[in-house]
Amino acid sequence: MDGEQESFLKIKSQRDFFSGLMFLVVGIVFASGATQYSMGSSAQPGPGYFPLILSVLMMVLGGMVLFKALTIETENGDPIGAIAWRPLLVVVAAITFFGAALPRLGLFITVPLLILIVSCAGDEFRWKGVVASGVVLTAFAWVVFIWGLKLIIPLWPAFMA
């Protein structure tokens, strides 16, 4: 019996285990932060409603990945490779930039700049793809957040308003 229990709790995929753990921890941290805001209702969601829903989804995803890491055998334990520092730092910097720039530069300038910065994280940079992504994601953000959810987000830089 002890051998069965021991093999069940053995990490069978390091990569999935630590990915699932990361999703779980980030979900818990953001869920606890979201509870500091008003939830509202489904018809009139408050500022904490969507972050809480996304946090719970992230925790569920993390739990599923953790379960997979502990139950499904992988070749050589699927070890973790080297950390890709450049993409990690570029994405974190881009998110920080977005948070700082949105109130000052507005949605129509900040989102394309965000796409440009994040595109530098990868090895394959193509202007055509960056411009297309910038246009599509800016339009999508406008439709969802401004038109659909009626959020008050500046569209243009503060000096133009």
C-alpha cells in the first residue's frame, strides 16, 4: 500500500508541476486582491468581479495541470529547462509600461506600443505581424472595454483631451 501511495504522489512531470503551481499561486494572490474591491452582481459587475472570475479560472487551470503532473507519466520526468529571462523580463516590463502609460497616453496609443514591446520578447519579429496585431487588438480592446462594458478609459493622450 505504501508503494502505491508513494508512486501516486511522485511528480511525473516537473514542467507541468511547477507550471500548475505557478498558476495556482498567482490565482490565489489575485483572488485575494480582487476581494478588496466591490463585486457587484452579474448584471452590474463591480471592479472586483472580473478579476475574481479570472483568478478562479486560473486556479482551476493550475489544479488541472498539477493533477496531470502527478498522474500522467512523461518521458524522463519532463525536466525544467533553462529560464528564458529575456522574454520574461520583456513581458513584465511591457505590463508595467501598460499600467503606467494607459492613463497618460490613452488606449489607442498604449495598446499598439504594448504589442510592439511584447513582440520584442520573441526571436521572430516581423513588422507586418506587429502592426496587424496592434490594429486588431486595439479595436478588440475598444469594442470590449469601451463599447461593450462602458468602462471609462481614456482613448487619446491626456494633452489631446
